[in-house]
Amino acid sequence: MRTTIDDLTERIQLLSAVYYRNAQGDILKSEEIVRAEIWAKVLPISAPIVDGQTERQAEITYRVIVRYRDDLLPDDVVQWRGRRFKITNTPYDVESRRIWTAFECREVVPDGKTEQL
């Protein structure tokens, strides 16, 4: 997976949830804040084939490559071109040289309809 700085052509936002405790001590999620806006390479890597006979949601999986970051959290959300993605695996250091970080994320498209990129 060879990546150069010129490959980072997409602008994404990393959203983090803000949690607080209510009067009973329960942990509640209040909102999401934009933690960072960074350049990335976004690659669609898989999409299921959906026939017209079954009703289900189509899941599209993407691989995102950014400059090295060690602050990505498991519950972070990626926003790209008005879409929201959930990180599905632990971000990893590509080539183990602290240059690039890659992670996979999933977009759930309602009604099995996919949109053009």
C-alpha cells in the first residue's frame, strides 16, 4: 500500500462524542464535536451485492489513510462528503514508521440504495 502526500486529496472530519453524568450517575452522550479536520485518502474496499428479493441495509466498507495519528478513539466518527462512517477496527500504523495511519470504517446506507462517489 504505497501512499504519498499527494494521495491525500479528501478532507474529512473526525467527530468525538462528549459524555457526561446525570444526577443518577448514568453516563450519557450529549453531542459530537469536531475534533479534527484533516486530509485523507478514502478508498471503497467492499460492498455487498443486494438482490431485489431481500430487504436489508447495504454496508459499504472504506479504508481511510491519514498522516500518522495516535489519538484516534474506537468511538470516533468520520464525516466525509456529508456521509458518516463508524470506525470498525483499531487504527494501525502503516509500515510501522509513524508516517501513515490506516483504518477501516463502515457506512450504512438505508434501503439498500448506494450513492455515487
